[in-house]
Amino acid sequence: MQIRDYIIRRLLVLPVLIIGTSIIVFALTRIGGSPIGIYLSHEMNPAEVQEMKERFHLDKPVPVQYFYWIKGVTQGDLGWSGVASAPVVDVFPKKFAATMELAIAAGIVAVSLGIALGTFAGARRNKLADHIIRVVSVSGASMPLFWFAILLLIIFWVWLGWFPIGRSDPNLFEAIPHPTGFYTIDALLAGNFAAFRDAVWHLIMPAVALGYGATAIIARMMRSSLIEELQEDYVDAAKAKGLAERVVLKKHARRNALIPTVTVIGLTFGFLLQGTVVAEIIFRWPGLGRWMASAVLRGDQATIMTYVMFTSILFLIVNLVVDIIYANLDRRVVLGE
Amino acid sequence: MSQDLKTSSVAIEGLNDSALKVRLKRNLEIIQNVLENPTTVIGLIIVILMLLMALLAPIITEPNMPDPYQMPRDWKAARSAPLTPGHVLGTTNRGGDVFYGVVWGARTSLKLSLIVVCLTVVVGVTIGSIAGIVGGKVDEILMRVVDVFLSIPELIFALAIAAILGPSFTNIILALVVVFWVKYARIMRAQVIRIKQREYVDAARVMGDSKMQIYLKDILPNSFSPVMVQATLDMGNIVLVGATLSFIGLSEAGIAEWGVLVSEGQAGISAGRWWASTFPGLMVFLWALAFNLVGDGLRDVLDPRTETKR
């Protein structure tokens, strides 16, 4: 199959998956009962209750309600968030920016550290450094994020006092405009260096905590694929040609070892995304994850539905992009299966 | 003619006997191979210690009556540091004995992971088998359903389900079952399709075995190892995700569960009381690590071709 056909086919499947997900999410919330409760108050008489039901189409059969929900979503009506006391659409962008800033920072930590550690370990196979890095990366997949984050909190916030919690120092950020909602970028755009430093300072601890699991996964993959590459004939050929070991490693082996690592990087995106829920609770980060956590505890259906739908779609798209990049990087990949 | 049949059936019995021996010998070899890897052995030792702790919990600590799965509250000794007499690992802000929570948490985790693994294996293997055997439209539909389930990130899916059902330990079990069966369906379907094309299945068909007989005799036993590997890994993952849900607040408050205890311990952190969160969290980590190590070791031996993904 040609790459173009493959991409087209995957794009055609995408809406099917998204619709499937939306059905599951909707069915799920209706299992929990009708969401009419949040629109009612104790002073309403039965006629008014009926009127509210009709207004939100909750008197109709559930499948019909689904179509009203989808219609609303396509028109930008995501419902009312009880937790935020505001329409979901109004709250979403700001929280989204906060979460993306955290997730991207964690991704940068994970990718740069993961590739560096994996290369370092793979090039020194079975030496002490390799063993240490292996222990770190094996433990990464089993590390409960909520525990690791709390350990960082205890050490770097309570004992050493190096890093703050929360997202920013409000005194610094009240003064500057927020065109992007990304505090680091906003601070740079405003030319306020103190605010930028503050934003970065607040980011470090949650980004490291969130990125640790992904770092471990990437390092592990990088190490094993580098070891595999280093056993290939072309490495010997390059060395025989007289190239320095460092050059062979950097220009040849590492480059090829990156190919399988790219897929794993894509997989870790889901890892980061779901991790934000826990990281945001612990570091008091005002993003989507923390919003979702309180929505979950208070049965705020509109928020839960939006959040699950949104993360799933994002997850699907990222996976698609990763698969396409992978197919382009490595023409040997058999497409279609 | 009947004499002929008789001797041939005796011959087949003799074959079965030696086949059994071969299988036994192979299993012994597998166990030997698994035990050759030091990290697997470390994992196995931790697993055994955890299981012992879970099973012997009523002997290690005095059960809290009437419900031993509830944390005992000793309000007078609240906020004790570790090594306080009677509270080896200290207490939480609300007087919960951390050591009790650590020990009984192992029992809770064992209960959680065993129930979820058993249910997901049954559901997943059944659905995967149906898809693989029936094929065609049924397979197509079932696999699209599996794809949809896989397109929602694990923890978020479980979180949403548990939230809709309401906070309780039972609902966490349900949520995890809904999320975790998918992998088994995929594994099982792939196995069925792979084995269906083997020569020995053709041979059985020629000999007149029914579809069901072939499934029970050839396909199911030969699919055992990848399911086994996944189940071992999931024993760890389920506790990891389950504890995370509990930490977020989806269990009953006050039960002896590691995630709940970490969450309860959070309240004392800013005042420097590090122990109430640290010890139970360490247990979650060790539990997941141990089962991951054993699962990886099993995979290396049973199924050396698959790469370690994720």
C-alpha cells in the first residue's frame, strides 16, 4: 500500500472512532442517571421541572438526547459545569492552555532526557552507568505518579524549599496580558523577564514529576534500539572506514535508533495526558486535569464528557500523526496491518 | 479391523503419555529459564513477600473489628512520627496507623487485582475467541469496538466510569474491568487466527474434530502463554491504576487501601509529616514493579519474539 492511500484510509477511520467514543461517553453518563439535577432548585414546582426537562430535551428518549448533545457540541454548546459555575466553553480555553503548557514541558523533559539517557546507556552496554539507567527506566513504568510527585514535593518544597507549588506568583502575572494563556510565552511577549523566570520556576517540579514515566519508557526503547543498531554491519563498515567512534554513534547508529523511538514517544503522549490529572492535583496546577478531578468527585457530567471526548480525540490524532511519521521515516514498515 | 482399531488407539494413548511427559519437561525448562534471570527472581521474591503479607495480615496486625478493611482510628495518637511505640510507621492526621494500612492494603490490592484480572481474562478471551473463530462481519464489528475502547486513555476512561458509578471500591473494580478486558480480546483474537492456520489444526479437522473440540483442545491451550504474560503484567498495572483512582478520591474514604492512605497523608505534608504518604506509595511502587519484572521475565522466556512495548 502506498503511503498516501494509508493516510487516507486512516483518516477515514478516524471519524468512526470519534463517533464510537462519543457514543460510549454519552451512554456512560446516562448510566449515571439524568443530568437534570444541576438545572433544578428546591423552589421549583412540578410544572417548572417539566419545563426545564423540555428545555434541555431530557424528556426525550436517550438516543434522541444523544443527537441533541452532538448538535450542541457542534454549535459550541458543551453544557454547564457545576464545578466551575460557568459554561464549559468559557472555562475550557484557559484551563487547556495551563494543561498544555505543563504537558509540553513534561514532554520536552521526557524526550530530551529519555534520548540522552538511552543513548548514554546503550553506548556503554553492561557498564555501571548502563545498569543504573536500566534500573531507573524499569522502575519508571511501575512508578505511581501520585507517589513520585509527593516525594518531589516533600524533598524540594517542604525540606529544601527550592521550588514553589501552584502555577505562578499572581502579583507578577496580574500585570501582564494573556494573549496565549501559556504563562511562559505571555511573559516573554510582555518582555517581563521576572515573570518568565517565575513561570519556568513553577513549571520545573510538575514537569519533572509528570515526565518521569515517559522518560523511562523512551530511554528504555532508545537503549535497546541503539544496542541493536550498533550490532549492524554498517557500523563496522563505518568504523573500518576510519570514522571516529563518536561520529559513528551520533551520525549513524543514533539516527537509525531514533526511528522506533519516535513511535514510543507518540505512545507516551497518552501517558502524559492522563498524568496531568494527578500532577495537577498535587502541585495545585489550575488546568483541565484538576478541573476533571473535581468534576469526577462532584458528578459534573458536562465537564466529564467534554474532558473525556477531548482527550480521546487528541490522543487519536497524535497516534495518527505518529504512525504517519513512522511510516515516512522507515519505508520498510508494512502498511495496512 | 476392530483389532486394528484397538492397537492404534493403544498407540495413540502411548503417544499421549509421552506427549504429557514432553510437556511437563518443557514446563520445567521454562521455570528454569525464568529463574535464570536475576531481575525476575528479585521480582518474584517481592511478589511472594507481598502475597505473604496479604495472606497473613490478620496475624501481622490485630484486625480492626468489625470491618478489618477499615483503618483503625487512634485519635489520641494522631500525627505520631514513625517508631512511636504501637505505631511503627507513624500515624496520619486522622489517627490512622500507617503500618496497619500498609499491611491490610496488600490484602485489598490482592483482592482488587485478582478479581479484575480474572474477570477481564474471562471477558477478553471469550470476545477475542468469538472474533477469531467466527470471523467476517462479527470480527469486524468486535474489533472496531475494541479500537474505540483503546482510543480513550486508560486512566481517564476508568476515572470517568468510576465517577459516573459513584465513589466506592466495588465501582473501581467495575471500572477497571471495563477498561482492561480489551487487551485480552486483541491477544486472543490474534492467537486464534494464528493457530487456526497451523497444520495440526488441519489434521484435527481432517480427523473429524468439531470446531468446539478444536478450540478446546488445540487453540485454547496454545494461547495460554501470551494471556498469562499479560495477566501477570496487569496484576501490577491494575493496582497502579486502582490506587490512582483511590488517591483521586473514588474509593470510600477510610478504607485500608494504599492510594486512599497516600491521599490522607497529603494533609500533613506541608507540616513536614512525610511518612503517611511515603510508605503506602512505596508499597504501590514495589507491587507494580515486582509484577512487571516477573511479567517481563515470563515474556522473555515464553514469547521471545515480541518486543517490549510500552
